[in-house]
Amino acid sequence: MYEVVFLGTANAFPTKRRSCSGLLIEAPGFRMLVEASPGIVSRLDRIGVSPGDIRRIFISHSHGDHTLGFPTLVLSRIRAATRLQVYAAQDTLSMLQMLWTLAYADFDSNYLKCDWHRMSERRPDEVEVAPGVILRTIVVPYPPGATTLAARWDFEDGPSVTFVTDTIPNTASIQLAQGSDLLIHEATYSAELQPNEDPARHFHSTARQAGEVARQAGCPRLALVHLGPEISNYPKVLVQEARADTDLQVIVPEDGERVRVDAES
Ligand SMILES: [Zn+2]
């Protein structure tokens, strides 16, 4: 069974119901955490996953709502038998190392049981993260100083999942997501609820734009995440906005929600 658990669905401004970004991708014999937002360890605990069970993590970029939980995650793995495999762009990897040093300056480096896997900041990249599981990344438009990667997981004889966050609609995301069974796309804004906002100014997207990316990439199913606090209590509006009267399946998952992903064919 292939599943995505939505650990956090808010943008940088968490609410009572929604924490900052986090996903857990699970497949037979495989598990990968996506993003290390503040509080990620307690949200894993809530679904019965201990930090030691996490052996791989992908982080999209260096902003705090995606990285500030990293020192706590590393510390919580203190008795883990395995090292943590960390996949990110170089400036994100540097930021994670810096965060650890700032948080636990007096701890020796043996506590930092991580292997760092640098994904290209320039061109599409791919790596086999486990037998039969390919992680593909591509750089997407980002504000200066915060290289941002979109990511896709392809499972041999299984589905594929693409994750796009903290960016504007762009051809690289569409190329990466092509034919994915589930596209998880940010919707920090809503064109319907916030007609006067310009999401591109902040390198973000609306639910409508997320829907357009899904259609252009031929993805049958879209999950909206990274929701701004002004829009996150209106899931029905967001679903309708992203669907735009097409047959795209759109969900607005709650924190802790587990979603099954099946291959299309
Ligand atoms: Zn963010």
C-alpha cells in the first residue's frame, strides 16, 4: 500500500488546526519524511512513528517553516541504529548543519548522525533512495537566497507522487509532475477569497494555479497544502477553485490525514 500522511498543511503561519509543512511518504518497506518543520517530532509521534523509524528526509528549501524542526529530529534520533539520509540542495544542507550547531553548540558532532545528499540546484537530478524508489528533483523559481526544489517519487510497479511548494506556477514543476498519480501542490493563497493578492510577489501560488499545474501535468489528483491562515478554513472554496469545473480530483487534507495513492493504470 502506498500512502501519504499529511503531518502539516499550513504555510509559515501555523494555526490551532494546522502546523507548518510536513509529509510522510510510505510504501511497502519504505518511509520518507518530507520537510522538518517546527514540531515535526510530536506530529510523527501522534501517528505512532518514532524519530528512529525515519531514515530518510527530503527538504525543499531552507526557510524556517520547513527546517526549524531539524535539530529536534536529529536529537530525538539519538538512539537510532541508522544514520539519517538527508536529501536537499546545497544551501539547504548548509542551513541544516548551521541550525544543528546553533541549537546544540556544546554537543560533539557524533550526535549528528546524518549523511548529506546534495541534489542539483541547476538541473533536474535523480537518485535511488531505496531499491525501486527514485527521487527526482528540479529547481523551481524562488526568492534570492532560498534555492527551492520540487520533488517526485517514482515507485517501481507503483504510483508516483510529486510535491511542489513555495513557488509560482512554472514549467519545471509541470515537467516534473508529468503524469504523477498525486500532485501535492502549495496553495498559500486563494484567487477566489483574496482577489487582490498577488501571490507571485511572494513566490507562492493560488489554489486556482495549483489546479492549472495539475491539469497541464496530466495529474488526475491534487492535494492542496501550505495553506495560508486566511484561507485554510474554507476547503470547499479551495476545492472548487482548483477544480474549475473539470474532473480533476482535489482534496484539502487535514493535519494527520492519511491518503492512499494508487497507480493510475
Ligand atoms: Zn513555506
